Amino acid sequence: MKRASYDYIICGGGASGLLLALQMEADVYFKNKRVLLVEQQQQRSNDRTWCFWEKKPGILEEIVFHQWDHAFFNSPNWESHFPMAPYRYKMIRGIDFYTYAYKKIEACAGIDLLTAQVRAITEEKNGAVVTTSKGHFEAPYVFSSINTPERYLEQKKYPVLQQHFLGWTITTPTLTFKADEIVFMDFDIPQKNTTQFMYILPFSPNKALVEYTLFSPQLLEKSAYEKALKEYLNQKEIRQYTIEESEFGCIPMTAYNFDQHNSTHLLHIGTAGGWTKASTGYTFQKTITKTQALVAFLKQQRPLNEFKVRDKYNFYDLLFLDVLSQHNGAGAQLFRTLFQNNTPETIFRFLDEQSSLWDELKIMRSFPKRIFVAALLKRLF
Ligand SMILES: Cc1cc2nc3c(=O)[nH]c(=O)nc-3n(C[C@H](O)[C@H](O)[C@H](O)COP(=O)(O)OP(=O)(O)OC[C@H]3O[C@@H](n4cnc5c(N)ncnc54)[C@H](O)[C@@H]3O)c2cc1C
């Protein structure tokens, strides 16, 4: 079996594969290294938008499509308009990111791009072998963002919820939206024993992305998402609108131990590596942070399974998901008490996994004690 050798092979050229390649491209340490990026899709479409919060201009500032300084949290019993400061809420369109990243990577002499399907990755003594539809390749360091949902769907130890959503970018003939304020979560919709809310990103007073999001175990029929969006728009007296674009998505929410599938020569990255924040589904900003840490780690030439992903935040996420999966209708109450009892800055710092112990105590105190203590005891014993 003839194999081409590389220093690093990245399987999957989506968000995490491209972010890792971009970090390598920008770092002189990798100047004389040979990198192979294998991606199955020939053409990229605008298949998703990424939103995240950030304090300063970040590494992708030049492709940020829109950003906001104010947000609104709404629930039947309580509401809050708040400034995002010191953060800004940002949105990057998938197509802009793919165009930007592939252009940079194509221009980089050390990175080869291969359009092929990865069929297997096998560990050997001195490296891993990647078998693709276009041949075999080997490297001492292989990264894979190819997700294998069966791994977490076919186990019982960790609950798995899905964050599933349908978003419509709509235009209206009248001035309808507050253009400088996102609706971060609007729980003032029928909960039907499920955590569900609306999310609005306005681009102008008459154009916005309106998204219906659920955190629950099962997906719905397509018509149910559409019905909920129509009812919400009607409830908001938005009756005349044109749907310009539509985005459906599903993100796994689980504290499953993805690390166990890593080995000396193979590291899973992105959603496949457990880089999706289990309690919120946010992945993009965390992937930027993780790929930065990974590039620094690679310079130490240590076994890849020593790159640890799990920490105390996995345990917090696990408890939250334990509670949310057992009391799926309690999401509105949990998020309301979170926002009622903590400043947005503390909440975003906690979700960014940069909180102090004091922040964490405050966050924990804001949740209903009984169900969280029961979940904690169940996990501990
Ligand atoms: C619609 C949508 C919207 C989202 N919005 C947000 C958001 O606003 N904020 C946020 O933080 N997160 C968001 N996420 C979650 C997360 O950021 C994305 O899913 C992100 O793309 C995950 O990156 P990844 O590299 O793990 O996977 P992907 O970006 O999906 O990349 C995996 C790549 O592997 C390729 N691949 C798969 N199998 C093979 C194979 N056998 N051979 C070769 N290539 C293969 C795929 O074609 C793909 O390009 C969203 C997710 C979706 C689906």
C-alpha cells in the first residue's frame, strides 16, 4: 500500500479543520511542515451562520458580517434589555468564512488540499494512516472533525439533547425591528413541556433572522418549526414579510467523554472532539480558543491524547443537561433565574469558561436548589 507522508493531516475542512489550518498557516513554526487537509465537499455553500460574543476585534474581524451591542432576554414573567459590553455579539456567514479560509490555505505552500472522502483512520506505532477515496496518507499527527454521532447516541451514561432550529431571514415592508438589539432568548412562546425559545438577529429595521430553537431529545417535523415561526411573527404583529433565506440546524448537546477516542497520533476536533459547549451548543468561539491552544501544544511534540479538553466546566454542563433532560419543560425558568440573578457579563464569562470560583458560586446559587442537588447526588453516587 503506497502512502504519501505528511507532518500533519486534518480530516474535514469545516469550521474546526479550517480554523486549525489557519492557525498553522499564521505560525512560523509550521513554515517548513507539510500539512494535508482532506475535505469531501468540492463546493461550499452558505450552509450556516456562526454567532458568538467577543470582547476585542478577533482573528476573523474582517469577515464579521454584523455585530450588536445590545440584547434582550424575555420570558412570560420577567424581561431585561441589557448592554452586551464589554462584549459584542458577532455574526459570521458560513460562505464568507469558507471563502476567506480556503483562499488563505490555497495560497500557503505547506498545505495541500485534497477533495476526497475519508474512509478510515487507523493508528500505527509511529503515526496514523488516513484511507481516503483518493489514496492513503500517513502522519504522526492526525486531526479529525468527522463526527460519529452513534458514539454518543448509543450510550446511556450521558444525556444527549439536540439544539435544533429553523431560522428565516425575513424582510418587512415597514420598520419592524430594533436594529441595534438582538433578542437573545424569547421564552414567551408555548413551552409544551420542552425548552424552546425564539432568537432574533436584526440587520436593519426591516430585515432580521428570526429563529425558532429547541433544546430537546427529538427533532420535529419540518412543518412544526414553520408553524411556530408563523405563530410567533403573528403574535408580534409581523404579518407581511418575505422569507429571503432559511437555515435549519441541529447541534448535539452532550457532556459525553469524547476524549476517550483520542490516541497518541489521533485527536478529534470540533464537535467530534467535544468542543461544542454542551449546555448551549455554541462551538465557534471555543474552537478558535482550542485551535490556538492546540497549535501551542503541537510545538511540545507530545502524544495527542495529552491535549486535554475536559475540565470542571464539563461537570457543570453535565449537571445542567441532567436537569434539562429530566425536566425538559424547565428551561424557561432556569434561564430566567440565571439572567435575573447574575449580570450578563458574569453569565458570558461563565459560558466562555473563564469564570472565577466566586462567579460560579453566584451562578449555582441562582438555580433552583432541589433539582440541582438531586442531579449532583445522582452523579456522585
Ligand atoms: C446550521 C448551524 C448553525 C450553527 N450556528 C452556530 C453559531 O451560531 N454559533 C456557534 O458557536 N456554533 C454554531 N453551530 C455549531 C458549530 O459551530 C458548527 O456545527 C461547526 O461547523 C462545527 O465545526 P466542525 O468542524 O466540528 O464541523 P463541520 O464544520 O461540520 O466540519 C466537518 C467537515 O468534515 C467534512 N466531512 C465529514 N465527513 C467527511 C469524510 N468522511 N471525509 C471528508 N470530509 C468529511 C464535512 O464536509 C465538513 O466540512 C452551528 C451549527 C449548524 C449546523
